[in-house]
Amino acid sequence: MSRQKKLIPQRCPAGMESDDDSDEYTYFGSSMQNNIKKTTENLKMKIVPDITQNAALNGSSFDASLTSDAAQWLQRLRETWLAYKKGVITSNLLKQFFLSRANPFVDALKLYANCQNANTVKSNTLAYIVIEEFHRFKHENQLVGAPFLNPNLKMVAFSFGRQSNHPTFFKMMASIFELSREKDMFVDKIREIIAEHNYKDACQFAHDLELHDAFTIFDFVFPLVLQDKINSAEPFLEQAKSLQIPLVELLDSLLDRHSSIMNCADPYIAKYGYRDLCVYRLQPKTLSKLIKRLVKQYNISDDAIPNVAKGTIRGQLQFLIRKNYGEKSLSKDSWREMVLQIVQKTAELNLKLELIDGCLFNNDMNEAAYWAKYFNVPISELPLVVQEHIKENRDSVQRKSCNKKCDQNDNKRNSPKRNENRSDPNRYYQLKLSPSANFISYVDRRGSFDEMLGYLSRQPLVAFDAEWNPIKTTFNELALIQCATTDRIFLIDVTSSDITIDCWNKLATNIFNNLEILKLAFSPLADLKLFQRLMPAFSVSVQMMQSYLDLQALWQKLIQTPNFKFPYEDDEKLETGGALSNLVQLCFGKPLDKSNQFSNWNNRPLREEQIIYAALDAFVLIEVYDVIRAQYMSMKNLDDFDEFVHSFLIENKNKISVNKRNQQGAGNGAIPTKSQMRSNNKNHEPPKNRPHYRSHRDDDASKQSFYPKPSN
């Protein structure tokens, strides 16, 4: 006869009970003794602290005992929770309880303290739901805390919230019990948390209690930076405006060029006894980026971060030296005006000596002597070889150092002596339109701007490009916009104060938003993003993007087109793709001279070499388009090219959207790279509503098409 099994309540240590009723009872059979022994051996006992101890003012305990009727409510609540968990029934039961109490604030805390899992609050526990429902109850009934609350009760609420280790729960407690109204009483409690090296919680509590003026950056903000937890401190810093500048100044002081971040931080670590730090993660580059972000976020002047500014200038100078001597991609004028723009930002002698050393390292003694003379560097500070060179060639150096201020307003810019940097016609592709024949118009006045708009709005085809100053600390600002047709080029001065916002909106509406004008560009994503900042009326809709033809993307498409060949086809150039200069070489046998691309486009007036470079960058797009059209027509019939371009525009309309560019992201203040765009080879049916671009006027109407014909 089998022994009858008995249902025996399972006894668990206090605080270890489960909210799940499925584990409340366990069946024991004939092996009960062995099971009990095994359970006892494997059970890990955990001492759960009583949250009511030392919870009130002056370290006293909170009396969480319930009256008989409140205990009955709690029993009903537990049964309801086991049956229904979180929901309408549990919520209504709690509302009835709160309505029945003389002081619902006190009884809400008592109910919470008597719930299981009050020590480890989670969003799905009964203890959390009690406070959450009371929070909702207070809001719905517009309950005012003043008649019910006192400092002792507020301290209990703070203690319960602190012990919960749940940020959202603490915020609810602070809101329900209006802790910020007597926030000063919690300052000492937060200092106790700081003494425990719990900087994150201390920062959160100080923020939630609006104690933004009670602490310094050394209490928890700075150690959070050293713990690589600056994100935890930013909500507090956003409100603690008096700490923003001291923090960035302190962080900037750690970037001493002659010492490591660790050595600079050691005195503070020793003084305040910081622990659990990750200072090794703070590399100069990382810290510099953090400081720049905070400066921009809190609108702090760059004067507060001299070390970061020096580091930025030093990095720009080294980059410029590499471009000039390593890549050999700068003209002499571009090199010198960019050096002036960078080095004149600071009076630091060391930076000027670095420039001179950079010239010497690249065996350019004359340039080293030029800058030594220009910046009036004391001869005793110069390298010995430069001192000797200056002494031996004083007269020669003086002649080479003429025009020391490199004034862009010098009328001698256009003299033959200033044209030493002009492109070699035998090596580089040249502009076919002469600047002296009024083919190039410089637009910096309202009148010339309106005349340009009238002309461009009548054109079926407009090519465009843009230039901006490459040295920026935040984002690049436009300096020049180039628009070209088959016989004219317009250089629009974006820096001109005479061209107002309504002018820019007219340019957007009449030209860039005009579906009847086909816009030619080469990888225009960076340009279009800057247009959005300049022209509020500029549209980037998908339909509008169908009127933009990206020659870089078209190039990649043509590579995959059977039998298509460029006039000067070069397999290596076809494989590397990318640069406009390479495409020009495929079409005309010569690349573009890019030595003026990296120059100071904010200088006025522009140098003649800059004007020619900017004009050619736009006009050559039309010339390339004409070559592509002619090459395609040589292997196909006339109508095929129109259909080819139209299908390509439909296929790639989403690839020239500025929204997609924003998702991909541009560099932090760096020059946006005109990266390659690879076309999608899927076949798409052209839509019925095709955008109509006006054709060139032609006597033979049968030869007209939606797309412009090549220029003569």
C-alpha cells in the first residue's frame, strides 16, 4: 500500500518568497528526508536587510506595521496579484485602498515595505506596482502632498528610493513625495553616497532632487568622467550651468602636451580619493573630442579650452605639411594662405617652430627661412642650419619674403610674376572659356544675382559645384557656388552680405527645385547638404532628385554597359574610379589640376588661380556630359541615350537624397569626401509621369528630346 502524499507548505527564508503561486506548495513523498537534506545542503542563504531600519530622520526606523484592516487589504492584494498580476483588477483594488486611507502617503509606504521583493525592486514586482499605482492615483486625483507630508516621511521615501537601485523608481518617489521642495535635507545623504564612491547614483539623486548648485565638479562629475561614464553626468550638467565652464577648463588642463593625462589627473585622484577609475581609456584624441562636444553642447567659448585649440591647430598644420610635401597636391599660394590661416590663430612660438621644422624635414630650406622671417622668430630660437642660411642669404631671403602679409587684396596678384602656379597646359586639362572674355561672371551683388537667375532659369542644363573653407572646427560653411551652362559660368559669392536669404530662396526655387532644368553634378551629396543650410526653400524630395544627374554614378553605370568606351580609356582609371580628375582624363586625355582645391575659399578677392579652378570644376561637367553623349550615340541611335539617362535617373533617384547622406554621416568638421556611389543594377520600369526637361532650341523639331543635346 503506497504511502499517501501530503500537501505541506514550503517554508522559505524571509525575503526569498516568490510572487509566483506555482511554487508556494511542494509535494513530498517517501524520500522526504533525503530531499530536505539535499535542499539544505545546496540552499545558499542570503541575509536580506530590513529596508525600514535607519530609513527615517536621524537614523531612526520607519514603523511599517499595518493595522488589521490594512493587513486584510494586503492579503487581498497578494491574492489578486497571484491571480491576475498587473492589470485593471489589481489597479482598481489599489485605488480603493488609497481612497480608504486617512493618509494615503504613509499607507502607500507601509504597503510597499510589506511587499515581497521590496529589497530588489523590479518593474514586474508587486512592490513596484504599489508605488506606480499611487503615483498615478495622486496625479488623477490632483492630490496635494502638503497636508500629509513631513520631513520624516520624505526621508523615508528617499531611503526606500535609494535602496531600490532602480532609477525610474527613485524618480517616482521624488515626484510623489515632493522631495525637491525640501531638497537641502538630502545633501548630507548624497555626500554619504559619494563617500561610498557611488558617483553615478549620487549624480542621479542630485539631478532628480534639483540639487544642481549644491555640489562641485569634483564631487561626482569629474570622477564619472574618469570612470568613462560622462553620459551619466550629462543630465545633471545640463541644469548645473555654473559647472559647465569649470568642467571643460579642468578637462582641457589634462591635455598638457608635456605630460600624460594620468599624470595630470593624479593630484585630483589623490586629493579626493577617487576609486574604480578608467583613466587609461582617456586618450588625448578621445578626451579632445569629448571637450569639443561639451563646448558645442553648452555653447562655451573656445577661449576656455586653450590646450584643445592648440592641439587642433597642431593637427591641422601637420595635415597641411603632409598635403604639401607628401602628396604634393598644393600650389605655392594655396600652401601659404592655408599656413597663415592656421598659424595666425595662435601666438605660440612652438607652433611656428614646428612649421619651420616641418619645412626642414622635407628639405625645403628656403620655405623654412621664409616663415622664420615672416613670423619674426628670434634667430636664437631657430635651428642652427636656418640661422646660417639666413646669415648667408640675407638679401635673397628678403627678396623672397616680399609681400610678408600675403595680402589677398594686393593688386599684383594678376601680374605675370604671380602666375607661377598656373596649370601646365601640356599636363593638365585647361578651361576653354577665357576669363577675360566675360564668360565667367563673379556674382556678389543683388543686381548681378538677379541677372544670373534670369539667365539660368531659361537654360535646360545647368552644372553646379561648391567650394568651402577646408579648415573648420565644427562643420563646413559654403564659400562659393559655381553654376555653368554651355557658354557661361557664374561664381556666386556666398560670403557676400548683399545677397540675402530671399535671393538664396529664389535660387533654390527657380533653379535647384526646377524640374524642367537638368542639374549636372559630380557626387553632389556634400554640396546638397550644405545647400539645405543656406537655402530654406531648397527641396530634397525624391521627385526633385530625379532632376539631378550624378556623373560619378553615371560613370559607374557606363563601365557596366557593353561596348561603351571612353575616348581615352585607361583600365587603371576605370578600376579606381572616384575622382572627377580621372573621369576628365578618360574623356580628354588629361587630368584636372587640383592644386587649388585645398585653399582658403573665404579670402576675398579670390586669386586668379582659384577663379579658374572653380570655374573649370563646374564647366567641365558639361564637357564630360557632351563626350559621354557623343560616345554613347556612336554605338547607339539618338533616342537610346535619352532613354538611358532617364532610366538611370529613375533608378538612382534615392541615392542622391540628403536624408540618406545624413544617415551615413559626414566627418566631425572634416572635409566631406566625395566617395564613390555604386549604382543599383536592378531593372526598374520608368514611371508614366516623366519629368520634362526643355531641350535646346532646334530648327528640326523631330530631333528635339527631353534631354539637352551636346554643346558645339
